[in-house]
Amino acid sequence: MIDSDAVTWTAPDDDHPARRASQASAAAVARGVKEDWLALFAPDAVVEDPVGPSVFDPEGKGHRGRDGIGGFWDLAIAGVRRFHFTITDSFANGDSCANVGTITTVLEDGTRVDTEGVFVYRVDEAGRITSIRAHWELDRAMATAAKE
């Protein structure tokens, strides 16, 4: 089980490699340590957060490789003051895990946003993340925006 004050995990839990990788990813993001997060990825990994075209990825092709994923960190993660991950369900099978939950972010100006979604992690044989596909909707997330 994950040991982080920034993650509330009420979902099924076991040692499935993709589930463990998803938990390590959340903990690294919450700690705000870019290098720890990037170390979790296979060299040719891709992050789609959210899946499809978005403000973070106008072409909707995902952020590829550690350089591209590092750029995603700089764009979408670095400016967040605090993260909290609440995972209420998790389905692990094959080389993947799909987590259902809410990512709460507090921006530098004190604005809180709750992003509900399904977050799918795939890993390689070594347990390194090969892809993250986050299914969430910007309009729904922004509708929750409020000052703390």
C-alpha cells in the first residue's frame, strides 16, 4: 500500500506492477520532485493527460520520451502548489491499471480544482511506466475551481 499523505487510496490494492507504478507516480508528483517522477518512465514512454487535444497538448499526440514528459511536467505540474490524489477504485490486469478518482490541485494563487477521471497506467516487464492515459474533461474540472 502507498505511504503518502497526499494520496487517499480506498481502492483495491495489491502488488500488481502497474498499480504500484501508479502509486509511485502520484507520490512523486505530490512531492514535487520532477526527477523522481521521470525516473519511473521507460525511455520511450508517452503521457496523454488528458487524452486527445487539450491546452497541454494542442495536437493530441501525447508527450513522448523523457524530454517530452519533462516538458509536460514544466507545463502542467510545476505550477501547482499542492496535489492530493483520491483513488476510489482500481482495476489491474495484464500490464495495465485503471484508477478511478479525483486529483485535487491547489494553484499558486490559492485556486482549488478537482479533476475527476480515469487514469490508465501501462508498464513494461521491469515495472517502468510506458504510458499514462488520463481520461478527464477540462470543462468539468474548471467548473470546480474556487479559492480555498
